[in-house]
Amino acid sequence: MAPRRTGKESGKGEANRKSGGARRGWVARLARWALVLGIWVGVAVAGAVAWYAWDLPDLSRLETPTRRPAVLLRTVDGAVLARYGQLYGGAVRFDELPGYFVEAVSSIEDRRFFEHPGIDVWGILRAAVANIRAGEIRQGGSTLTQQLAKNLFLTPERTVRRKIQEAIVAFWLEARFSKRQIFEIYINRVYFGSGAYGAAAAARRYFGGTVRDLSLFEAAVLAGLLKAPSRYSPARDADAARARGLRVLRAMVDAGKLTEVEAEAARRTPLRLREETGAGARYFADWTLERAVGHIGRTSRDVEIRTTLDSRLQRIAERHARGLLAKAEKTRRVSQVALVAMSFDGAVRAMVGGKVYSASQFNRATQARRQPGSAFKLFVYLAGLEAGLTPDSVFVDRPIGVAGWRPRNYDGRFHGAMPLERAFARSINTVAVQVSERAGRRRVIDAARRLGITTPIAPHPSLALGASEVTLIELTAAYASVANGGVAVWPWGVASVDAVGGKRLYRRTGGPQARVIERDRVRALGRMLREAVRTGTGRAARLGGSEAGKTGTSQSFRDAWFVGFAGDLVAGVWVGNDDDRPMKKVTGGGLPARIWRAFMRDAAATR
């Protein structure tokens, strides 16, 4: 028989039953509200998905991306000079991809690519946890399928609308294509930096081969580009590309795709990038491309331009121009240099447009207009010769005045009677002004125009001393006209233009040769130019042969020049400052003449 409960115990039981019932009622109500809320959230999500799905672009076909033709420039010896525009390679089938390339991409970009249905929930959660721990966004949860959906059909905008559409398209892609097909489409479309789209273009752009030829480390470097193609491009920053490649190898080890031994062997592999002409040659490439645009027309094909640049001479020019500038930069207060070298017919073989192309794309060889100083006397003495003077004509170096202006010599002294040849060699200013006035300023201007100077020239008495501004490339071409036997020279850099896989669009065939200097005057000018190097202000440029040239220094040492020819090359050098700040007594017979000599000496040795 059960013990009889007291009234107190019975009251406690009743209270417990009421409390339990209250809790069950509260839970039931909470469950009902949760269900209702869940239904409404589901309806809202379904509505949003339906709305954004209705707004999707046409998914019925995968169109070939539209693009402007890529332009490839090559040097005269066949080396790659520069690339412009978007570079696409041929489509690579999945079976043609090295296994470690596939594993490198999946390990760093989407480790569960071959397992998830297009959206990786675990990957999203893992990225969220990593970002919370870091206190910033360091990882994304997008799968390769989502990235492909965005690249093929959507815009890069960061909105809820785009993310929902991305997920919808990702599921559609997974339903329509196999994983291998999705990977294949992705790897043939994705951007790898430096204008290269697709793995085939990237392998050719950076390593000069096919995807099948990639080493393990090269594959890791390409896989590492996908996160930030411009930042990690080997063409832009080889060290950053290598560091990123090492990060991919570590991800492959963590994913179980590589052993530590295999990864260490790959780490020791040197990164051999496809050799291209130095960054300094981009000054020439930009200048040449401007002149080739008219020949390219409206072709839809990629274009290859064969230029006149000699990669060996370009390297020599950059080495000496920048090397000698660096030695004088601080002590002589000079910060910029330009050099142009061309053959006697005007084909530009080397060009240095400034100290560092990445810091300034302004081309000081073709765009900067500066006062040439005494280098302009070539035109003054040509006008004098055409007026009946000879190198043996005698003039007196003495104080003179023209319209209230009194020219002075560099050394501040006067040296008496001397033949024109000596006055030219020693760069006597008073004699140059007398020759200009004897021949007539208009005749001097006409001589400059005939030899290719297009910049404005004021008919002031000071034009005899190079007060008007010129460009280095035009001045160098004018001296080339003397070296070319008096035939006009126009600088050129485009030898041919071809549509890749198509027809030839342009080929330089020469043209009529206009004589701008009579032969006897060419001989006289050559004689004076050689004397200027042998005994005059250009002695620092002597090579021990028949080299010829002229120095130039503008007022207050703002510009210093040397232009001359030797062997089969004509070269001009300018140094100065972009802000027109005076240098510390840098003359044309100093730093420019030394740069010219070093370049010409090594150029002759390599030919």
C-alpha cells in the first residue's frame, strides 16, 4: 500500500505540473513563431531568388569575350620588346593540363572544388571564422564555379543582388557541366595579369612555353596570380610572384597534394622568366606604337610589329646612360638623361627617354623641348658655308654687339683671329653670331628646317647660340643627315606590321631620298665636326678614329648635349633636370660626351 501524501506534498506536485505546463506552452509558442518566421524568411528568400533569377542575363550560350586586338612589338633581332592590349591563348583541354597545375589552382583557390555542388558552405564558414579572428576580410568564400559565373555572365559589383545571382548561376553551371568542364572553361578565361587571359596565354607570356611545359613551381606561380593578377605578375614584380608561388606550394602541402620533400624541391627551382628587352625600352615602344597606329587600322586580329630597335645596343645605352648619370647625380645636381642612337638612314637602334620609365613615362628623347646651346651651330655654319664661307675663312673673336645684345664666350675671353674650323671646334660664340649675321638668320632657320627641325625658331640674334628649343631626336637626325652624305633623314622605328595569322598591313620600303646638303658642304661640315672632337670641346668623346660631333651647353648649365657619329651610328645625348634647375657646371663636353663615348665604344665592340 503506497504511503499517503500529505497536503503539503500534494500542493508541491500540483505546482510542478502547472510550471511544466507553462514551460511546454512557452516552447510551443516559440516553435510556432519560429515556424512562422521561417516560412516568411523562406518566402522572402524565394521571392528574392525568383526576382533576381528573372533578371539574369541570357545563360543559353557562352560567348567569346570581346576585346581589342593585342599588339606585340619585337626588336630588329626578334626579341620581345613590349605588349599592349589583351593577350589570349588557344583553349587548353582539361586532359592537357598537368595534374599539379590543377591541384595548385584548387589548393589555393577552392580546395573542395571537386566535392561541393557549386557553393561551398564549409568554405564560407571557414572564411568567416578566419576573417573574424583577423579582424578584417582576408579570405573569401567564393568557389571556382562562382568566380566563373561572375566572369562569364555578371558584373564585378559588390551587392547582395550580384551575390544571389552568382549563386544561382553557379548551381546552373554545376547542373549543366561536369567539374572537369567547369575547370577547363574557368582556366581558359581567367585573367593572369600583364594582359594575359587564360592559362595558355599566361604560360607563353611569362615562361615562353605551353601549359604542358610548366614546372611545378611555375604552375604554383600561375595559380598564385589568380588572387591579384596585377600585384603578383612576374613581369611587374618577380619577387612578389615568387613569394606567392611559395604560398601556393604550402597550400598544396596542407591539402595533401604534395609532400614536404616535393615542395622543398620545387622551392629550389629558379624562376626563369621569358626574357624581354628592359623596361627602359618602353620609351621607344610607346613612341613606335604611336607611329604604327595608322597602319594597324581596324583589324580584329592581334598585331605584331617588327621595329628597328637593337636589343644589344639598347642594353648598352641604358647601362652607360644611367650608370654615368648615377655617379654625377648628387655631386653635379643632374637628375635626368636621354639618349637616341640611329643608323645613317634614321632607323632608331636605341632610345633612353629618362632615368626610370616606371617613375615617369615622359619621353625626354622625343617630347622634351630644350635649348641645344652650341649644338645648334651645325645649322649656323651650314648657312655660312652656303653663303660662300669655307672652313678656312678667317673671323676675329672680339667684342661685338647686335641690336644691343653682346654675346660672350664660355671662358669670358676673346682669342683674336682664327679660321672657322677652329672657331667651330672651340665653340667660339662671337664668331658663330658673326657667321649667322653674315649668312642671314632666315638662312640659318631654313638650314635647320631642311635638316628636320620642326620646333619654333625665333629669328633673334641669339638663335646662333641655340636659344630656340629642339627635341633630342630631331637634333640627332639632323646630324645624321651630315653622316648620310647630305640626304635628309627622318627618324623611324616601324619596319613592318603584320596581322597575326593574316596579311601584312605595312612594310617600310624606303622612298625618295632628298638631298638637303650639297656634297662639298657635307665634306666641310664633316671636317669641322671631326676637329671639334679631335682638338675642341668634344675631346672627351674621342675614340681614336674618325668620330665627329658637337657639344652644346645652354645658359646657366640647364642643358648639356653631345651629338655625333662614328662607325655606322649617329647618337645624341642630353642631360639636365625636368624642372629646368641649373646643374653644377655640367657642360656638353663633360658628362654627355663621356656617355656618348662609352656607348659608341661598346656598340662598336659588339657589331
